[in-house]
Amino acid sequence: MTIEQHLVGPLLFQMLPYNRLPASGYSTPSPPPSPLRSPRLRPGRTKTGRFSPAPPPPAVRTVSERLAWLFLSVIVRRQGVFLFAPLIYISCMLVYMGTVSFDIVPIIKHRPAPGSVYRSSELYSKLRDEMDADDSSADTISTLWESAYEGGKWKPYVNRSSEGLPESNGYIYVEANGGLNQQRTSICNAVAVAGYLNATLVIPNFRYHSIWKDPSKFSDIYDREYFVNTLRNDVRVVEEIPKYLMERFGSNMTNVYNFRIMAWSSIQYYTDVEIVVLFFLVSVRNGKHSKLSYPPHPFPFIIILTGPAKTVCGHITTMSTHFILSAFHISHSPFVTDQKSYMIQNTRVIRISPFANRLSFDAPAVVQRLRCLANYEALRFSSPILTVGESLAARMRKHGALNGGKYVSIHLRFEEDMVAFSCCVFDGGKHEREDMAAARERGWKGKFTRPGRVIRPGAIRINGKCPLTPLEVGLMLRGMGFTKNTPIYLASGKIYNAEKTMAPLLEMFPNLHTKETLASEEELALFKNYSSRMAAIDYTVCLHSEVFVTTQGGNFPHFLLGHRRYLYDGHSKTIKPDKRKLALLFDSPNVGWKSFKHHLMNMRSHSDSKGIELKRPNDSIYSFPCPDCMCQANRTDDLRSSSAT
């Protein structure tokens, strides 16, 4: 026997149950089931067998545990759990809120909507290397307008009158407000109204504006003699009203009654009105009416152009609150055969101020013809402006000698007032916010800070209302295939924070020029402090470019679109980007150069397809001259030959 057997044997023998039967081949039968426990035995007391281990000692409970156990047992035994449950819940919540800090609660960060944040600088940093390495489109400027004339070319066609004019019915004097091209709208509409009413048009007066701050007169910007001679068979135009008529008003134009015409009025509004003849005047003094003596003959009658006149007891009130005019209606008088002529003849002088946008875009063909004649033929810039503008265009052609003398012009609206008015946020930080707030208060006192005014820069950007920055313009053009050597003319005012914002654009297009870099100080001295004259120079250079790029709405591109269509066979040759799509594209940090360029090439193709467009109802004839001012090329010769015969 080994030592292990000697030691383990007695131990196993002690662990086995005692068996009094001798060992045999048969198995021991199962013992009988244990008897039921006596109900007299108390809980916790058990019979201990001979070999069973001793029970563990009872656990010692703390005072708090005993109290809690006693409290819960009382609640359960008394069935008051439903009464105390809300109290227990509230107590637990108060303890939890007092002991747990809210700083550990997860913070849900708001994710800006796509396109609502300015991230163009980050995109430029990412795409710059691939952009510079791309030379796949070296001749974009010459092959840009591929589908320009698939529908046929259009030619200018404005039928001029060759007959003399009948005797004039009177004089129309208008005051043109706004900037250069808003004033242009007033001039063209005034020509149309004067011609329709057979009136003599006085050379429009340009009203001084606190924003434009340009005191220029008509002859400072336009060639007055050329304007008068071009219209001589269609509309009479004079420099001033005859003195004998002005003596009736004390030789002061402000004494002439000013008719307030509603914006976008139809041409019928100027004729289909109640004609009121005033035969005596009653003034209002201290709230009482006192009859004055009859005015001397001839008395310049006043005509009300604001719609049907309403009379009460034979009196009529004009728009001026200073006079109550006693009058009678003659619109249905048998002595009046032509209301339109009678209105002007008896008034002799009609003054309308302001006159911008006082005629609707939709009008009869005779009115549209006069508009076309005024805008595209009669209005020519004065000799000093035309000389400098065409000289700068010639210098740009020299810079584009490698491209066949072709260049790109861009109308960039990133001046301080435009950035402030847009309420958009760029990457200038606190300094930019302070500058823009000060500029808004200077230009539009209280307009943006009045109670209830909510400004949402993100929504403005998503809707495509933010002006493009110089960096975004450069990214867009490079994506459209224009190379680094493309000659570019930049038409703009003073760029906001130019030293910083213009740097990326100059990196992408070093062959970029402005009127200040092309012309000498002596050449620009005559125009330096006149915003409208400087804008006229930009207009001339942009008009002659192969490609015109508009980055923001306004009257400047509005007129250039139509003028370029008039000159270039009906095609505007203009890139008008979809700024909603650009906002999404510039806010895509994961976009690659190939995908970026693909989107912009599609946008360029869309501008090409929209180059020739016909005017629709409510469209401006100054942007869409086809078909009112132009005819298709195959019909132009037929129309001219038929008119000659």
C-alpha cells in the first residue's frame, strides 16, 4: 500500500454513509422518503444530523436596516402601499435632484442645415492643389457658348417714325431717382408716356440721393443732343419749360402740382381718369374755408391722376391736405372729344416725382416701341464717359491677346453697404459683426433693430440671397473651366476689407484688372467723386466683354442682360449662377475637385441654354428685348423691304 492510499483511504471511509449489509453484487435499495416536517417546529429550527455541519450564525442588522424593515412590514401589513407610494417616489426624486449634478446630462448639439454656414475658405484650402494641377480646359473662353444660336439669331429692329409730330398737348416733367440704371428706367418710361400722350418731354431731372451722393445732371452722363435727335420724329424733347408757362408758377418748379403715380401703373392709368376742371379755389385757413377771388385768365387747370374723383356737395379733396378744391366733372361733357388731349392742354405742365417704376412692364406695342427706342438707340453715354470706357475695353482686349482679344467681366457686389444690407455672416468674426452693425445703423437707422425684426443669416444663405465673396467667385470660375491666365475685368465699388477678401481671387486669377488699374489718375479725375459716372464706365467695359458674370441682382445686370442681347444677336453671353446650389456646394467639405467641377460645368451649360430667351408677361423689356425690340435674322430683311415699299 502506498503512502497516498494509506492517507486517503481512512478519509474516504469517513465520508461514505454507514452500511450494515455486507458487500454483494446487488445495489443498495433507495431509502424511504423523508417524513414531513412537523408543524410544531418553529422557523429557523432544524434537526441536525450526526454528520451535518453547524448552521451559520444569524447576520447582524444595523439600526437603519431594522427601521427600514419595520417600516416596510408595517406598510405591507396595513395595505397602505398605495397611499405612501407617491410620497416615496417624490422623496426619491428630490433626493436624486439634490445629489446628482446636471452637468453629466448629455448635451445635444444643434447641427446647422446644409448651406447655412460660410465654409468657402475651408473648401478653397482643400481644393487648391488639385485646382492648380488641372489644365484640362485651356480654351474655355473661346468655346463657352456652344449652343448659343441653335434657335436662330436675332437682330435689332426698332421701327422709327418718319412723319412729323402733331402739335404738342403740353409738357411732362419727371424727376428720376436712384442710381444710374434706376434713373435709366425713369428716362425710358418717361419717353414712352410722353409719346403716348403726345406731350413734350422735358429733359429729366436727376434727384440727389443720400446713398449715391452724385449731383450729376442728365448731360453729364448722357449725350443730350444725340438723345433729342434720335427721338425727334417720335417724341418732342426740350431742355426746359417755356418761361411764359413757368411765370404762372412763380418760375419755381416746386410750385407745380406733383402728381403721385402708383408704382407699376398701366398706361391706361394715365388716360382713363376723371378729368376735373377747377374754376375757383378755396383755401383752408385755421381750419375754416375762405373763398378767394377768381384767378386771372388763363388759369392752368389741375388734373387729378389718382383714379375716379369723389365729390361731396360739389367739393373734391386733392392728395394735398392744404387745399380743398371746388370742382365739377367734365369727363362726359359733349364739349370734350379727347380726354387725353384735354388733360394735357388745359394743364400744360404735369410734374411727376419720383418716376422710377411708375409704368408696368406689360404695355401695348406702341409703348414698348418707344421704350426700345429710348433704351437701345437714344441713350448714349456722354463723350468723356464713352471715350474712357471704350479705351479701357481696348486695353482689356490687349490683355486677352492669347484668347483672341476676349475677356471676362464680373459685376461683384461685395461693398460694405451690400454686405451690411444682406445681413449675411461671413468669416470676419467679431470685427465683421461690429462693422456691419455700424454700417446698418448708418445707412438704415433702426430698420434692422426694430422690435420684432428677426434676422436669420443661415436661412438667407440657403435661399441664395447672400452676395458672393471674391473667393467664391474665383472658385466658381475655376470650377467652370476658366484657367489662371484668363483676363478678367472687375466692375465694382469699394470692396469690403479688400486687402483680405481680394487676396484669394488674385491668387486664382492674377490677370485681373479694374478701372483703377487700367486707367491713369488723370483719366479718372473727371469721374472720381461721381458714383454714376464711374458706374457708366464699368457698364461700357462689361458691355463689350465676351463673357459677363453677374453675382447679385440689381439694375446694373438687369440692363446689361438686355443690352448684350441687343448687341450679340439675341444671346446675353452671361453667366448667372444658381446661388442656392452654390450655397450647398460651398458647404460640402468632403467634395472632391472632379465632383465640384462637374456641378459647376452643368451650371455653366445652363447659363448657355438660357442665353436667348423671349419676353414673358411681367418680364422687363430692358432684360428681354426679344421680340419687342428685335426680330429673327431671317425675317429682318423681309420686314425692312416691306417697310420700304
